[in-house]
Amino acid sequence: SFQNADTTQTQSQSQSQSPAPESSQAIQQVQDQKGSSMKTLKDFEKITATEATIKTNKGDVVITLFPDKSPLTVTNFLTLAKSGYYNGIKFHRIIPDFMAQVGDPLTKDDSQKAAWGTGGPGYTIQDEYDQSLGFETDGVVAMANTGAPNSGGSQFFITYSPYTFGNGKYPIFGKLKSGMDILKSLQIGDQIISVTYK
């Protein structure tokens, strides 16, 4: 069974996270949806890239992006990367043999540790599901969400192993090209130094 590796999070929060791959639980990004706007592809400047390098303090993780199958999700990710949004953000959830999750700006502040996993960019994007993309292999890159439709923002996760329960629940936008050894060496608190793309 999978355990929440981040035992510092309070489960008494009104919107607590339920991290695990079992059907009764979900990978969740919890954020206050009040006042959040939903962005569409027309709200973003076009950025063309099919590969991103996530430079962490442990080494580089390279992902192949799927802009043809998940154009909004990839464009959102690239826009955040271009702005430097991910620089300094820490991995706040690591579940061995399952996945590593990152993308919450609150993780830049250690005094906010109890709230890590609840932050986002201040907007959400619409879910994109391409039937040809699934969690049948390891190294799948997908958006985290609150469990509600169209609630993704900036948090994403990369799987260590197949996770077919995630099909149709978490929008997939990439696949690990290299760096699984780096990914598996990450611990909560390790951080993204930069994200570049080409």
C-alpha cells in the first residue's frame, strides 16, 4: 500500500489531500477555487517545444512533451517555465514506487510547509484527455488536480510505475525521456532549479 510520504501536512485542513494511487484516493492539487479563472489556449502566447529539461538539485530530468495531443496543458507548462515560475519550487510529495509531484509555489517558503501541495498559479486550465495517452508505462507526466474537473494549474507529477487508475482522471502531457534515476533519487524538499525547453 502507498503511504503519504509527507507526514508534515496537516490532515485537518478543510481541503486535505488524499495522495495515493488506489481507487478511493486521488493525486490532488488543493487550492482555493474562489476567484480562480479558467484559462483557455487563446489566453496563452504560442510556444513551440517538444522537449523540456527539468534541472533539479540532484540532476536533470528530460521529458518529451505532447503539444499535438495536449496543446493547452503543454502551453500552460511552457508558459510557466518561460516565466521562471518553477525555479526554486520544491518537490512536496514523493511516493516510492508511484510518483513524484511538484509545482506548488508555496514550497518556496519553508514556513508554509503545512500548506505545501495547496498552491497554484491563481488560475486553472481545462482538462485535456487524448485516448491514445495512458498510464500503462512508467515515466508518465500528468497534471495534478483537486479531484474536480478542470482544476489543474501548475502542479504535475511523474510516475515511477504504471498507474492505469489514473487514465481519464489526470491529463497527460508528456513522457520521461531520461533521468528516471534522478527522479527516483528525489526526496521531499529537493527542488527545481530551472526548466528549459526546445
